[in-house]
Amino acid sequence: MSQQARAQDSDDQEGNPLVARAAIIAVAMVFGLTYSLAAALIALDLAEKGLSEAVIGANAAMHAVGVLAMAFLLPRIAAFFGLRRSVIGALLISGALLCLFPLLPFLWLWFVLRVLLGAASEALFVLSETWLNAVSSEATRARTMAAYTAALSVGFALGPLILSFVGSDGFAPYGVGAALAAGAAVFIISPSIRAVAFEKPAHANPVRYMRLAPIAMVATALNAAVETAGLTFLTLYAMSLGWPETEATQLMACMMFGAIVLQLPIGWLGDRLPREKFIVALAALSALGALAWPWALASQWATYALLFVWGGLFVGIYTMMLAIVGSRFSGSDIVGIYAGMGLFWGAGALLGPSLAGAAMQVSTHGLVFFVALACAAFALCAALVGGRPTPAAQIRPAP
């Protein structure tokens, strides 16, 4: 079976890499859209059933359980089934699971479905990043990954927007999510989409992959921690400084818009500058920009301008890290590294709001101090560790 998968993917390598990149980026947008739609929809559905916030939170945590389980299995799954089959399977399984939520009335089954949905989502997220890096040239890798993260952000923004039009009642919103997942699979089925083959990994322990790329792990945790802390507390922080609730809720949208628009110019710079130094500069500028939040929030236009630029710079850290990992590693190693990054994403998402909330109890500007300190600490770590050479056996030859 694994030999057949490798043979099929090997034959597909003759496809058009430009078409492959476009299709994978489109899949990333659909993934972000269905992920954000499902997260909001399931929470709303459980709330409408009269369940407590504790139960809703526990159900959401099952997603992380699925991510954790898949991190240990994914390198071998990709090698056994092949990259194309694994991505198509993850898309179709995600669609099927979404359809099952409104059809199964028992609450405990929703916890099982959420674990499986988390595993499928993690597989799709990791394998799409892996595939895109494999079909990208070194000269344009940063721009390609910038387009990927921008598309992902667009998808995250569109999910709740679509839900606001479709509503949260009945089967319809789940059916929309399932249809989008199935539609994304159509992009990947085409033989013109270039796939790549992966050999069976020599190591199954995710700790090994974390040691191979420690800064990539920390960058992922930083991204998740600051993003979730901002989603949770930025509106409250602005309101504590006198902003009306309606305008304060728009600040995250402004930041996300900057993250989308500025990724392509950041990717262009990433293809022309030393990426290890560039990522340190992005983190340092993010730390300084966060410290300017209290000053900027005194002026509406200064706030919008700062958050727009800051959102682009901060998300650029993750974009550059994807490009660096893609240029240094290949094959099953890169799948293992991305799976390890998924674990750190979950850890960051868990710790970020907790630490930011504790900081805000100590100081009105606790969110600012948390974000600035996190970005500065990463900049220091990246400056000290990021320049160390990767073991020769793991470095990908230049295309």
C-alpha cells in the first residue's frame, strides 16, 4: 500500500508546481474558513442546548486532544498513504464529521466527534504546509508562505461572516462547512496538481523533531499565545482606556486586516534578506510596537494605523518561520516538525490567555506588557539560537 502511494505521488511530480501552489493556498483558505465556522457554530449550538460555559469549553478542548494524538501519528500516515491521499482523506473526513454533529443527539458523541475533527484538522493543516513547501522554489519560498498565511487569515475571517448569513440553526450551517471541505478536495484530486513522495520516517518520537527546530516550536507557541490573548482581551483593554464597546470590538478586525495585506510585502522582503536576521527584526519591532499601544489608543486613527502595521509584522514572524523550516528540512522530517509545531500551537493557545489575564489583574496595561515581553523574549532566543547550523543530513539541497 505504501509503495503504491509513493509511486502515485512520484508520478504526480511532473505536474505544474504553480498550479499546485495555487490549489494548496486555496485549500488553506477553505480550511481556515471551515475551522473558524465550525468552532463558532459548535459553541453556539451547545449554548442553545442550555449547556454551561464549562461544558462548552471542555468540548472545545477535545480539539487539542485530537491535535496531540495526530502529532504522533502523522509522519507515518503521510508516508503510508501518500501526501495526496492523506490531504483528500482529511478533507473528506472533516466534511463527514461536520455532517454528523446535527445528526447525533447524544452529547458524549459530540466530544468524540470533536477529537476526530481536531485530528483531521491537524492533518490538513500540517500536510498543506508541508506540500506547499515541497513544491516551492527557494527563490520565492517566503512569498509563497506569505500567500499561504494570508489565505489562512482570510479563511479565519470569512468563517464567522458566513455563519452570520446562514445562521446556526439546523443542518444548514454544518452542511455548508461540509460542502466547502468537499469542494476543497476537488482542487487536490486533479492530476495537474503536483504531489511529492515521503519515505517512512526513521523516528516516530515528536521530541526529536522539536529538538531539530526549537525556534520553530517557540515561534508557533508565541503566535498562538499572543493571538488568543489578543482575541480574548484586546477589546476589554481598549474599553478600560475609554473606548466604546462597538469601536473596541473592531480593533481585532483591523489587526487581522493588516496581517492579511502585509504578508506579501513581508514575504517579498523575506526572499531578499537573511531570513534568520529578518525574523529577529520582526519580533523586536513587534515588541516595540506593543509598547506603543497605550500611547496610540489615545487617538483613534493612530490606533488603527498602529494595529494594522503591527498585525502584519507579528504574523510575519510565523510566515518567515515556515519559510526557514521549508528551506532547511524535507521529507518526513518536515512533516514531523510541522506536527510538533501543532503541539506548541496548542500549548501557546492554552497559556496565552491565562498569562495575559494574570498580567491584566496586576496592571491596566498588563496585556501590553505580556505581548511585548513575549515578543522580546522570542527575539532574544532567535538571535542566540537561530543562526546555529542545521545538521548536514537534514539540510535540503538548494533547488
